Amino acid sequence: MSTITIAWIILPFFLGFIIYLVPKIDRYLALSVAIVSAGYALQLFAERSPLTLQLLNSFGVTLFADRLSAYFILTNALVTMAVFLYSWNLGKTAFFYTQATILHGSINAVFICADFISLYVALEVIGIAAFLLVTYPRTDRSIWVGLRYLFISNTAMLFYLIGAVLVYKSNHSFAFTGLPGAPTEALALIFLGLLTKGGVFISGLWLPLTHSESETQVSAMLSGIAIKAGVFPLVRCALMFDQVSPIVRIFGVGAALLGVIYAALEKDTKRILASSTISQVGWILSAPEVSGFYALAHGLVKSTCFLIAGNLPSRNIQELQRQQINTGLWIALVMASLSISGFPLFVGFGAKMLTLENVMPWQTYALNIGAVGTAIVYAKFIFLSPGGQENVRPGLWLPISLLIGGLIATSALHLEVYTIANITKTLIIIGIGWLAHLLIFRRSLFTLPRGLEKFENLIGVMSLMLSLLFWIVVLKLGWLEEVRSGLL
């Protein structure tokens, strides 16, 4: 398994450059990489114990793959397959497939990193590949959005790198295990970088513009899986250290509420989906124990929604409410929207109920409000009218079928949550959300100001987040030490 893991990590980068040499088979090479990743993820699910590989013992460079990694890798594989199938007949160049393949491989690397320096390298490669995909159309708008993303990403990773160096200075190792012994500043700096990279809470306000202004398939890949590269290390650290878990959960709840507020008041379909991504990564962080399953559910839904949104006759939700859309698109959009709202028979139901069963008592009320908010957001799509006669590109249906099939098939992974109480609860939550949409939000003209999203304000937001993180870490770690002292 160790040899297979090394070969699997290298494969996307090797084939990504081979694509340039044989561009006539670029699509086939790219798709094969995603298929191999799906097979590797299934192999990880079958393994009884985690895989650990020590690469550089003196620096603590380690690879670690377990069931949590498997969920995220499988999500990456399915989303990437759908993106390649969607792009199959769009005339994309070898450059596009190379960058998407490298992005896929670097995201996979994040999911098995167990040290801060390897993670830094993988996250930087993700930033560069994502930038090149965002700017692929070479329009003035896409280049500006890409440069904005690259500047924010690099600034965040500079904070992160300083924190990683402080961890090494304290432990003579970059391993995650050295985090508790590092200074408070190290934890704050590392978390600031990861929260920004993962689009969490106000650190993620760069996300709506970047994801909504990218090409359809790039939006699907960024929101479906790339954003989780910043979330995964936070989850891993929360599972490893009791001191970190409360901090991660706090920001998870904050993101779940902030993102859903923005999404509920948005009128642009792609911005609705992008703002909702902030909320959904908050759900992933709110219950680290079951985050892998929720990440899979979200990745399948969000990539489906973005691929469909790119084929709707308008991006303005109010215009869409006044016309009919293609019936096939509407059915697929409704199925995805029902899943993320937590409707039974889809994977979103199991993910939402499992998350609510694994949160702390103080999180329960906030996340139930967030669940109602999610139902409000996706009611915007569910209550559109089918029957439109517009033509839909035939190449859309294969990737959509793959993703919708995944939504249904993976719903069987946690059948234990299908209780009368859980089904009743989720139907009440969805019902309240739909009523709120029909009575209030459907006709609402109010929108939130976008001042914090402006380029000149995003770095200031990072500074505020760093101060907030520092004091949260100080207070939380101080409180935990007092508890331990009292117990002793």
C-alpha cells in the first residue's frame, strides 16, 4: 500500500505534464487520473488501519491516510470526473487539462499530509493551479478576479508559513503533533492561513466573487472540492488535539450562519451558491468526527448546482422566477437542492443528521437555525417553474447523472440516522424554510452591502481575524489549563 500511495501521489503531476506532449489524448489522460483516485479512495475504505509513511524523519515530514482522507479523496475524484466529462466537447486546450489535473493532484496531497511544510507546498500549488484556471478565459475580468484571489491566497499562506516555522522552532519538527507545544502565535497564524484558504467565516469573503465569476466547470471544482483543502487540516488538528476542537467548532458555527445569511439575500444564482459554500464549510467544521461524510455530500451537491447554474437562461434569480426553465435541468436542480436541505433519500439527509448528532450542546440551536437558512436558500431553486424549451448541451447530462447517482448511492452509507424522529425533524426544518421563502425572501429586495468583499478591505479583515484568533486561543487554552489543574 505504501508503494501504491507514492505512485498515486506522483501520477497526476506526471500525467499533467505528459498531456502537453500528447495533447490529442489530453482528456483521456486527465479522466484516468480521477478514476485512479476514486479507486485509491475505495481501497482506503477497505483498509483496517491507517497508513503512515515517514519521508523525512528529521523534519517530521509524514504522510497519513485513513478513512477521513478516503472521504475527501473520493469527493475530489467524483467532482473532478464530472468536471472533465462536462468539458469533454468544449474544445478546452491541453493547458486547461494540465492545470486541472495538477489541481486535482495537489488537493489529494493535502488530504494525506501530516506535517505543516508538506501542507504548505501542496496549498501553494493549489493556489497557482486555481489562479491559472480562473484566468483561463484571458478576459480582463477573469484576470482581475484571478489576481485578486492569488494575492489573498499568498498573503494568507505567508501568515501560515510564519506559524509553521514557529512550530518547527519549538519542536524541531514540522509534524502536526508539535502544534500543542508551539507558541500561541503559531496556532493563531496557522489557523488564519487555513481559515482564509478554506473560505471560513469573514476570512472567506473573497470566495463569492472568485467562485461566481469563474467558468462553470471551474466554479464547480473550486466550490465542490478545492475549498476543502483549507478545511481538511483544521479538521485533522481538531481530531488530534482536544485544545483545538473548540476553536474549530466556534468558527464552524460562525461560518454556517454568516454564509447562509449572505446566500439567502443574494439575487445572483452563482453568488447564492458561492455564499452557501461558506456556510457549508462551516457545517464541515462544526462536527469534525463526521466531517468526511458531510464533505462528500456537499461536494456532490455543489458541483451539480454549479454545472446546472451555468446552463440556466439567466443568473438573476428574480428573472428565473418569471420564466420556465428546462424540465430536465429543473429536476436535477431540485434533487441537488433537496439533498443539501437534508431531505430523506439523499446523502444530505444522513450528513446533516449525523452532524447534528455529533455537535456540542451550545452548537445545536445555531446549527438548527442554519439548517432552516439552508432550506430558505435552496427553496429559491426548488420553486422555479419547469417547462422551458431552451436547448441544453447534450454533454451536460453525463456528469450530472454521475453526481446525482452519487447523491443517491451514498445515502446508504449511514442508514442508522433514518429514524422517525430525525425524518420528522428535517421535514419540519425544510417546511419552515420553504414557508419563510414564499412569505418573505421570495419578494425581498434587501441585499447585504459588499464592502467587506472589496479588495482593499480583505487584508484588513485578515488582520482582524488574526487578533480574534489570538485572543480565542489564549482564552480557550487558558480555560483548558485551569480545568486540568482543577481536576488534578
